Amino acid sequence: MGLRIGIIGTGQTIGVATDHLKGIHAVAEWELTAIYDIKYENAKRWTERNNLSESIICSSLEEVFEKVDAITICTDNLSHGIIAREAMKRKVHVLCEKPLSIDYHESRILSEEAKNAGIVNYMGMQYRYHPYAQLIKEIIEDGRLGEIFSYRHKLGGWRIGNPNVGMEWRMNKETSGPGAVADFGIHQVDLIHFFLQEACGPIQEVQAELATYIPYRKADEGKGVVTNDDLAAVILKLQNGAICTLNNSRLLPPEGDGLEIVGTKGAVSMNQQGEVFFRNRTEDGSWGAEAERMDFQEKHKFPGLARGKQYKEFFEAIAYGIEHELSFAYGAAMARVIDAAVLSSEQGRRVKVSEI
């Protein structure tokens, strides 16, 4: 059994649609039959870069829906809901880029509508399927860390750290919602859930500081105002009392990106190259002299890498009726934590996730 899929939003900058294309191509059961971008030239250039036939370019969303069983949404955050709702009307299944929408409220509504529509809905949060995440998850489940009490993660992108990069939708609160804290923070919160939900319980409280350090960007009209954050620091408290510290940024250089999880028996870390290290505690409770580099095994890797794994799951969910955690409801739950961080920064206080 094969299924037809279309990509909505080819873009003109970071190329997230190309990342999804690699995932689609990794699963033989998928056939890319349609693409659409609000700007035809974007779609045309995208097909040329990826050696695809221009015949799959559609002139409207309606044309896409006539040619597919499922779609991938790679547009600005505000339009995710508009496109997903049109798909729901036609019983077309949806894989949506993160975040699901501009805030928790809209994300929750979308998740309820998708459930009522009876379509498969799946979030494009792929970091948990990288080899480092699979290996770290295994180390935690094996009990090698003991009781976990500390989690640190720095994640970001540096392309638009250059102030000469012009104004984009992601820099506008109206079309993006929050900035770096959602763009990168949503992946960080997903990883916390993936790694620590069973051992430490859910995120209970959030404290954050968000700021914008490049307030203006070049725009067609001259100078555009950046209306969301480009740097954020977030502290999260889990149910068992563990403390998580997150740094997410559009500005900082890649040096130092990585994560560290520490427990009573050991610590595991991942550096910016995706290498994983484990350091144990000795019998007297002190740290071992050296961190051991951990080797990846085939079971930690997936055909087509992280995106390939996602598209395999998306296909199986549709073809065989297999439910998956990464639904719109899950995307809404992650957005709830992000909204708590935004509120914390706005009001200068610690916020319970239950308040959102």
C-alpha cells in the first residue's frame, strides 16, 4: 500500500521543506505528488534545487488536496491552523511543523478539531529520533544515572545572528508567536518529556527571561521591527524536584550547544557534534576521572535518520491505524510550557504550567 503526500510551503531561506523531503524519500511507501507555495517562484526554485519535476507544483491548496492523501505543513506558524483546517474538511491527514500554532490556546483548539475530524495528526518534532537521543534514552532507562536532579540544554541557530539578515515572518509575533523560545524551546521541552517524563514526572513550574537584542531588521518598507524574542533563558522544575535550565537563541555561535543530564549515579552529556559521553560516580560518591565516550549502535539509527523515522511513523499511523504520542494534542501540551515561559518573562515571576 502506498500513499500520496504533498508539501505546503517550500520557503526561501532555511529549507525545512527539503529536510522533510529527505524523510519522505526514505520511506518507499510515500509518493510526493504535489507541492505548493504562496509564491510560485519559491516552489519552482525548490523543485530545481531538489531535482524534482515542475509538474508537481500546484497553483492552489485546492489542487493539492485533489492529489494527495496527506500533507506536510512547512509554512509560518499562524497559517498552520488555516491549512490544517482545510485538510480536515477533506479528511486529508496532516504532519505539521512545530510549533503547532502561535500559542497554546489556538494549538489546543486545533488538536480538538483534528481529533473530531478523525484524521491522523502528527507533529514534526524530530530531535528525539537522532542517534544521541536514542542512546541517552537507553542510558536513562538502564538506571545508570540514578535519581536525576539536573538537566542543562543549550540549543539555537546562528544564521540570523547576523543583523544584516532581513525581516522574516519568524521575527514577527503576529505570524510566529514567540521567537527563539518557541522555535528552539519546543524541541527542548519535547526532549525533556522524552527523556524524563517517566523518571521525573511532568514540568510543573517555569521561570524565564526573554529578550530581543536585534530590534530592527531590513524590510521592503525600510526598517522592520522585531516583535518577538531572539534570546531566552528558561528554568523548569519537574515533579520530582529536578531542575532544568534551557538556553535558546537565534544569535549565539554554535560553540557550546549540547546537553547534560545528571543524577546520583552518573552523568550523560552530548556535545555540539552529537557525541555522547558518560561519567560515573565512584564508590566514595566523587566523579570518575574521565568521561567515557559512548558508541552508537545500529538500533540507535533509523533509515532516513530522524525525519525518515517520522515519516515511517506517519505512514504507519495512517495505513494501520497506529496512534502515536506526537499528535496535535502533544504539540499543544508542549506549547503550554512555552506560553508559561512567555508569561513568566512578561510578569517577572515563576509560573505554574497549570495556570496556562
